[in-house]
Amino acid sequence: MKETSMKIKEKKQIPDFKTEAEEQEFWAHHDSSEYIDWGKADTVTLPKLKPSLKTISIRLPKIMIDELKVLANKRDVPYQSLMKIFIAERLEQELHK
């Protein structure tokens, strides 16, 4: 049986950039895997990163909004925040069935 070995390709050297714009232009046209061994990269957690938000408009019956406000008041949270909590919980349930 023949033994096969994988040849490890040497990484290219990342150039020095004079400006951030120059660096952005470079990475827009080059594959980072030719320069960086992503297998050796550390995993990072960004705990203070806030998700981007998008405002939407939704029409709900007045009675539903009134009931949401009552529930929100019992929990001492704004009713729109309670709606986000309810939606997030339901999404979690649906996605993990």
C-alpha cells in the first residue's frame, strides 16, 4: 500500500497597508485562506455586540395590545419588549422541533 502525504501549501505574506481603505480594497479581491491558516485561529466572543434592528409595522387588534400591556405591566417591562420576548421564545420552539 502506498503512503500518501498532503503537501502543505505555504501561506503568502500579508502586505503592509498605508490606510484602512487600501486594506479593504486588497481583501475585497484576495482570498484570505491564501494568507491566513484559519485552522489555527482562536474563537472570539463579542458579548457587547448588539444585533442590528429593523423597525417593522404590524397591525394588531386593540384588545390584543391591551392584553399585552396588562401582561407587560405585571412583568414590569414595556409591552413591545414583551412582544419581542414572546416572538423569540416561539422562534426557538419552532426552530428546534
